[in-house]
Amino acid sequence: MRTTVDVPDDLYRRLKARAALSGLKVRELMTRYLEEGLRSLPAGEHPVRRSALPVAIPSTGSPIAALTRSELARIDEDEERQPDARPA
């Protein structure tokens, strides 16, 4: 299967150098690394657990109430009607 993956430039250069030193194509080395990575994790286990989203708490110590979709839409509409107030 063909896919596209964005890899940071420095990481790709290291990968390409390692492939050349190993006498492999970058594709072959990436496939090998993916296979090793998948084998090292038990099925169903995730390497990183995501934390809960942060909650903004004002200085009063009370959580900020969640806005409804209609309230968010009204805020968006108000912002679109107002001229851009950002500094140039």
C-alpha cells in the first residue's frame, strides 16, 4: 500500500543515512522499523496515554461554564460583523 507520511527533515536525513549504511532502501528500513515497533507493543496497548483536556479556572476558583453551540455561533457572528481589531 502506498501512503504519504510527513517526517521532519532532520529525522528523514538520519533515516536515509542509516538506510545507506545498512545497504537498504529508505522504504525497506521504514518498513522494518514499523514492523519492530508494532511487534514490541502487545495488542490493544497504546504506548502513550493522553491526558484529559485542560480546564481553565478563573481566579474565583469556579470552572468556566461550557458554551452551547448556539452561543458559540453567536460569538462567531459578532466577530465577523466587527472590524478586525488586531494591531497591524
